[in-house]
Amino acid sequence: MMRVCILLLLLTGFTPVWAQSLKIYVHLDTSAREPLTGRLYVFSATDMSQSVQEPDPFNPAPTFYMDVKHWKAGSVQVLDSATPAFPVKLNRLTAGSYKFAAILDIDTAERNNTMTPGNWYSRDVQVEVKPGNAGEAHLYLERRIPERLFRENDSVKQVVMKSRLLSVFHKKDIFIKTAVVLPHGYAAGQQTQYPVVFVIPGWGGTHYDVLTRGPEKRYGFRTGKDKIYVYLNPETQTPFGLHAFVDSRVNGPWGKALVEELIPYLTEQYRISADPATHFIMGQSSGGYGALWLQLNYPKAFNGCWAVSPDPVDFSNFTGVNIYEKNANMYYDAKNVVRSFFIVNDKALSSIKDFAQFENFLGDGGQMQSFEAEFGLPDEHRRPRLLFNRETGIIDPRIVQAWKQYDMALFLLNNYKRLEKDLAGKVHVYAGAEDNFFLDKAVLLFKEKAQKVNAAVTVELIPAANHWSIWTEAFTSRVQQEMDARLR
């Protein structure tokens, strides 16, 4: 699930103004070589000790946007009380100190990630808002986010492979990006063939993650038997939210491209064993769902999956909502009570309604839309059809029917007997018993359906763990031991 907190790397300036109906003037630097089209965001913060960040989706600071076309260098866009805003308009800001920063998102190929290379951004500007006094602030788009370099070394390599399957689907060149993490001693053991573990990260994760120590610690790269790890990027060229390497009618055949194109390519480039009995798939959150989906839909391609804190694996509890229920509503339960969302220490920090409506305000690429692209149908413009009305929360039963084939509990219930020979013992699904998004509830339902067909699967809730804290040293070690056991 999504946990966005991307720091804008902005310098801080100070401009004291007072505003009853504040106007924000955003200036495009004269260095812009051609007119720009995109979405202009202005983010805010009230903590003067911090730089402006992208808004917390569960408690967003006042956020504003303006769609611009053919914006010329040296000219100005003006945001005022009529500008789209969430949760309040400019003229409704409470009195106090604010910081504002602007960023122009001109990229249309990636999901709505304002830190995409090529986007323009401003310095922070501090503003004092005082009721009864009109004022203005000036932000200057004078910097661009640079291309991010992937710094290879002896044990970490970047792979960028053009996919024929995805390129045909999208009618343009589509590339799979990944990082290959080699075991110690790889260079010395010239004849050694290694098992391989494919890792699909959760929301916000990309193959650049391996340039930090986080993935190595979480997934246990250097523990257990020597293996090659392929850390996948589920956000490449996907405007509607990460695709999780699931074959989709909107995103395209990412799963098939992984199995039929990337795996053979990597096997040729690195000393990866060609035997599928040595191929594993694992993932966290949205990546956990992707890992389970790949194992169930390509059962002979992998010898085991580890789906951890997976996105809903049973749609009769989809983040707390039974979407199959008659007159189902994402926002309100049967008693017309607003549905809670993002639970921390038994307290709801948001609701599905607030979360979904803020995501809808920001534009393409949010978590709810990613589900619609991953599981649903395209409209006449190749955009994902909505599961639910963003104003009312009413769920469209026709879309629910289209989603059914992606309900992994139903898939297991209906197909396990046919696939038993290729699936028995391979499926491992884990969630924290205190998952922040109710994903543990769907995992329990998955377990119940698995028991109905006597499926040889491992499904377990980890006590006292939430969506993220499930990853402990002991849990990582357990996953590695289970993989190593499959290698025997």
C-alpha cells in the first residue's frame, strides 16, 4: 500500500506576506527552452523547521494544482481562491506561518511522481497568513530534477531490457528495468550456476532501492544459500500506478514479459540456473500480491512464492470492503458509517473516502487507480474504468465481475485441483496480525478457501506485526530457510 513521503530537495527563502485571499504567482525560469505542458502543483507545510514535502496521503497539508499548456519561459501562472485545492482553498487557510513550494510535473509516461527526472521545481517560500490582509507570494521554477544515475559496482548491476510483448501492447518502446544483486564470490566461481530470487517491492519501490542497505536487510540478500537477487522495478512506464508485474488489460502483459522475456535474457547474461526449480518470487505489499499472482498464474515458472503483507488476496474483504455485496459502497458501511483506513495503534488516521478523494484530486497514479488498472477494464481511451464513484463511493457491480479473475482466493478455490501438481508446497502468504490496511482479513479468507480444497499452502498471520514491522531479522531468516528447503 502507498506510504508517500518524498522529500523535495528545495532551498529555503523567506517572503513575509499577509493574506485574506492569498495569491501565489509561479514564475517559469527563462532557461526553459520550449513551452511546457503539465500539472503545476503547489505543496505546503506548517512546520517551519522542515522543507516542503509531498503531502501525506493520510493527512494532507493544503495542496493546490493547475493544469498548464504551452507555458512559455519567463511567464507567470497565478493560483488564487478559485484554484483546485484540497482540503481547503487558498482563501480558507487558517492564520499562521506556511511554507510553499511549486513543482511542474511534465512527465506522462510514469505514474504521478513529482520527483520524476525533467520536472521543474522551486525553492521553498515562507508566508505569514493573516486574516483581513490580502497578500501574494512568488515561487520561481528555476531548477530541474536530474536523471538519476544507477551506480553499478562489482556485485550490483542494472539491466534495462526492451520488451517486445509490452512494446506491441502499448505500440511504443517499453523497457523492463531491474537491478541484479550478485552473491559474494560470483566473480571467482566462474562455473557456478546460482538460484535466483525475483523481488517485487511495494508502493514507491524501484530497482534503485538496492543502492541502499534496506533491501539487503529486509530480504536477506546475504543470508542462507548463495543466490542471485533480481530486484524488479514495478513503476516503469506505468502512468496508472505500479503494475506489480501482473498481466493486465490496461497495463499490459508484464507477468508474461517477466517469465518469457526477462528470465531467459538474465539467464544468458548471468550465471543463473535455467532450472525453474531454482527460481523464486517474493514481494511486499503490492509486490506481495504480484508475487502470489505470478506463482498461481505461472506455476511451473517458479518453485516458490513469498507474498508478504499482500494487497487484497480475497476481494470479499478489499481493505475492509466486501465488493461482492449487493449495493456495496467503498466509503460507507451498511449502517452508513464512514469506513476507516490506515490504522495505527488501533486508531484510524484516515478514511477510505478521504484517502480516495485526495488521490483523485492529485491525478493519475494513485493506489486506488492502480487497482483499477491492475484488475479492471480499459475504457475507450485506454484508461482504467472506475470500480467506484469517487464522489459517492458506490461500487459498480459490472466492474466487480471483471475483477473476479484477479481474486486470488477464488482462483485457488477454482483451480487448485487442476494445478495441484505444480503448486503444492510453493505458496507462502504472510501478513501482520495488525496490518494497517486490514490486509490480514483478506489473508485469513484466502486461508479458509485454501482449506476447502486441501491446498498445500502456507498462510499465516504474524502476531503483533503490522504492514511493515512484519519484517524482522527472525522473519527474514525464516523466509530464507523456507527457500533453501525448496532447493533441496
